[in-house]
Amino acid sequence: MTPQQRPGTPAPPPPAPREGAPASLPDPRTPVAPEPAARWERLALLALLLVTAALYLWSLSASGYANQFYSAAVQAGSESWKAFFFGSSDAANSITVDKPPAALWPMALSVRLIGLSSWAILVPEALMGVAAVGVLHGAVRRRFGAGAGLLAGGALAVTPVAALMFRFNNPDALLCLLMVCAIACVLRALADGRTTWLVLAGVCFGLGFLTKTLQAWLILPPLAVVHACCAPVALRRRFGQLLLAGLAIVVSAGWWVALVELWPAASRPYIGGSQHNSFLELTFGYNGFGRITGNETGSVGGGGGRPGGGGWGETGLTRLFSSDMGGQISWLLPAALILLVAGVTVLWRARRAVDGEQAGQRAEFLVWGGALLTTFTTFSFMSGIFHQYYNIALAPYIAALVGMGAALLWRRGGRSAAFVLAGTVAVTAGWSFVLLNRSPDWLPWLRWTVAALGLLAAPGLLLPVWASRRVAVLAAGLGVVTAVAGPVAYTLDTVNTAKGGSIVTAGPTVQGGMGGPGGGFPGGRMRGRNGGVPGTGQGRMPGGTQGANPPPQQAGKQGQFPAPGARGRQTGRTGFPGGKGGFGERGAGRMGGLLNGSKVSDRAKALLEKDADEYTWAAAAIGSQNAASYQLATEKPVMAIGGFNGSDPSPTLARFKEYVAAGKIHYFLAGGQGGPGGGPGNSRGGASQIESWVKKNFTKVTVGGATFYDLTRRG
């Protein structure tokens, strides 16, 4: 049964032909205006957005400063407009973070308005999540109806990795929102042929580049191809529109890049993550093609291609279904792929001149499907740095395809559509059972409940072929519950567990999780029995805290952990039992503090704050995470030697000596980290040589369990 055949649904009147429109094409304005929203739909959308907001704001401050690497840069940007512009790690502008700064700007403005706190940093991220759900709902609803929009928006809201990142301060939250907005604009351009929408999409892609560089452009090729083939305007105009959109991308991203590259290097911060102080090098190297090939000079892994993924997990088509990744994103991935194939098949023969609405629906399947397949393939086979939370990029594409495909087949009716829907529910229930079975001690009843619901819903969807519609509606409802039960449970676990550090994951502990820094370090297990990530400090601490970063109110207690007694054995700072003999003990290993900040005692904080205004930097520490902890505790600039990995050649030993001679740095914090990957920063006169020189020449001071060297007092 087609939408036009459904009882009670009046057919829209045909639009008047536009003057000068080609006779062989329908008026491109035909599908633009959807039916006005009914009262129930407005209320349903409001409820969806309110529930999403409550979910993402729930106990938000429990995560403290979350990823202190970015929080320190936010604090710096709230103090210095120069640091704001460049994305500097400290207000004195020694070095930038290893990403462009757009994701930092909303958080820094929030901190400027209401002061430094966990809420000021994380609330903008949560609001981005609510906005992404709303924009996705609107984009899907235009052609597929209210039910499809609500299903898509709800599916995005409860995707575990989305709930994780929209409550965290990594750049991925803003990138996800911008990609949803970009696709929504492309779909509007496909609907009415207006150039303005495509230019706005280009602006979104440009801002996406300023958020996470080339990752924002992964989906550009399929979107450009679909527009070139399907836009309801003459072919020549389509290519002209694409050129204007490309110009919008260049302008909206290039202004900042041009200023940074043309700015005299001596008067701006060093570009973190690069080995030659160049943002273009960072873009195409460490943050660009190096992520694909594994040749990431200066990274934790040390550069050099690693066939099969090496320390970042095995590559291949099954990567995103593995123990490391599956529970983050893949709950509805099989359903999205099935419904993509079904939707394109059903609509394949639609002709724009005759079946304009169906042709438009097909174009939208191609847009969302192209974005999904391009991102899925890239993530599956990239050999460089890859973390579980990157999968948020897939969440809106999966959610859109599920909402669109389910609505299309439901409205179409018939035996074939019923069989596809029933099969989709059965596959989803089976895969949910597998994912839940990877955490056998966590809500063991849930996997059996999901399986039982699937056994009821799938056959029930076949009954409309010979039974009543009421049974079909009940079966459809059970199918939706079956599909979202697992993700909802994972999401609730995620929002009830504080997160901290550079590597975070959604949901409970899983069995069989392997892979190096994507979930630990090369050769290590992803998560221990306490839910932790060996080598990262991201353990599920007693009291429900995941990660090493304490909330702001606890950050002044050196070495303080919650009282023992929850899951598993308490681990050291970096996840190794006792924190000794590995990377955990301060100063014992070169990786201590690489992925998580330290805990700053009240005495150490007081030491750094004393006379801090007389110096450009209150202290210097190897690695951004170590420096960030002390900067956030004191709100004074702390120099991050070597950037995030401690491997950037900034500053050189000679330059550091100049700073010390000029009285610009008060203390050097011992026991920082330097990534084993090396690069010029570690191997030729970088962080390790600075530390050796300091230890030989200056007075050692131990305060609150932390070791400092007073750079104003020769030893």
C-alpha cells in the first residue's frame, strides 16, 4: 500500500508549473514543503528533545574536566583571545592542541561567560547533541514523514557512542552536528534546486574542517556525485552549484588556515602535532593521510605503517563489529545496511519526470547511504590512530537510514516489504543478543528479553499479509523496542559513569576486547575486569568513575582515589595494578600521564600559585595532559613541552634555556611523559634533553607527592 493509498491521507494538489521550467522535468519546488506538523507530532518532537537534553545533561559534572587536554585549551582561550584564535594549550601561547580550534570556541565562550567549571565546558557539548537530534529529525521528516523523523532522531539520541561524545569535550560532538547540518542542507538543495542550500552545506563542511580537519571531508565525494546526478535543475547548473559550494568550503575553512600559515612563526604558538611548526603538515600528515596509512610521525606508535592495523586493532570489514567497537555503534548497523539496499531497490526505477517524490526519496537514500558506506569503509581499513569514540561519525547516518527505510517499507506494505521488515527485526535482535552476551555478568536478563521480543515481533510483522492491521502495529512497536533495548541500556550505563582521559568508551566491560591504544597499548587487553583500559588509566573506578580525571572539587587531592570496594581490584594511575613497574608511577615510566591528567594536591597548587603572576609560565611539564592538570588546578599558564605526545620539537633545549635565563618559567614538573614514537622532539634535543638538563642544574622540591625543580634556583 503506497502512502497515497493509505486511508485518511489526502493527496497533495499538484504544484503549478514554474515559468521557464524544462518540460521534461517536474517543478523542482514540488517536494519542498512538507505537510504542516500535527499537534501530536509537535508534542512528540518536544518530548524527544527534552528527553535527549535530560539524558545528556544528567550528572554531567561527574566527569569533571573530562579530557583535560582540551579543557586546558578552553581555559586558555577564556583568558587570552590569541589563545582562543589559535587553540593554544596555555594562555601564554607556547603550543596549540593537535587539532584546529573550532570545537574549542563554544566551550571557551561559555567559560568566559560563566567561569571555569565542568558544566561550563560540557553543557555546550550536550546542547550540540540535542541540536543534532532535532536537525536529523527535520531532515528525515521532510520526505518520509513524522514517524520516520522521530525514529531517526530517537535512534541517534540513544546510540551509545553519541551519548558518550555529546557529554564529553572532544571535537567529535561538534563535527557530528556539522555533518548532520551539511547533509540536511544538501537534501534541501536536492529538493528545490536552490544554490543557497548547497553553499550553506559548503560552509558546514568548512567549519567541519576547522573542527577535525580532513575527517569532515570524508563524505564529500558521495554527496557531490548524488547532487550532480539527481538535483532537479539543468546539468550545467548542477556543476556550477558544486563549484560555488566548493568555494564556500575553501573560504569558510581557508581564512583561518591562511592566517595561521602567514603569521610569523616567532609571534604565534607552535602548531602542536606537527614536526615542523606547520598546520598544513599537521593536516595532511599526523591528522590526515597518516591516519589512513599508519605513518604518523610523532604519534604514540612512532610512525611507520602497521599492516592489519597493528597497535590500533585489526582492520577489515568486521572491525566495527568487533568486541572493541561493536557495542559503541553497531547495534543498528546491520538494520541500516539492509534497509539501505531495500530502499534503493524499491525506488530504483523511479523517474524524476514522472515519480518526482519517489525519485527524491531515492536521492536521500543515496546521500545517507553514501555517507555511511564511505565512513564505514574508511574506519574499517585505516591503519593509523583509531579510537572507539570516532564511531560517532556513523551514528546519524545509521539512524537516518533506519528511520527512512522502516517508514518506506511500512507505508508501502505488501508481502515483500513485510518480509524485509521482519528479517530486519530478526537480524537486529540476534545481533543485539551477541553484543549483550559479550558482557555476560551485566544485566544478564536483557539479552534473553531482547531475543524473546524479536521472536514475537518478527513473525508478527508477517501477519498483516493475511491478518489485521492492529496486529501489525503491535508487532511494529515490539520491533522498535527490540531494536533500541540494547542501545538504551548501554546509553544509560554510559550517562551514569563518569568519563575522563583521552580514550573513553561507552557501556559496560566487554569480553575479548583487544587492540592497542585504541583500547589500550599495543599488545594489551582493551579492558580489565574493573572495566579499565590497561595503560590509559581509564578504569571503572569504585563509585562508578571511569577514568583518572577527578571532578574539579576533588582535583586538589594528590593520589586520592575513591575508597576500594567496587568492580575488581583497584589499579594505579594508568590502569596497571599498583601503578608500579609500568607506566603508572609518576616518573617511573615515560608514558605516565600521556592519556590522562594527574591529580594535583593542595600543597602543589599553592606552590605554583605563589608569585605565579611574575612569570609567563607558572611551570613547564612534559606532555599536554600532565601540564593540563596543573593549569586547570591553578588557572595559570603551564607550558606543555613536546605537545600531547611529548614528541613535538617545541621548545628546543636552546629555546628552553633562553626562557629560563629570562625568568619566564618558575618550575619544571618532573615525571611527565614522552611518547615512544619519538620524532625530533624526543630523539634530537627535545623533551628528554630538557628534563636531563633541568635535573642536573636546578634545585629539586618535593611537594604533596609531586617533584618540581625550581628554575630560579641553581642546584
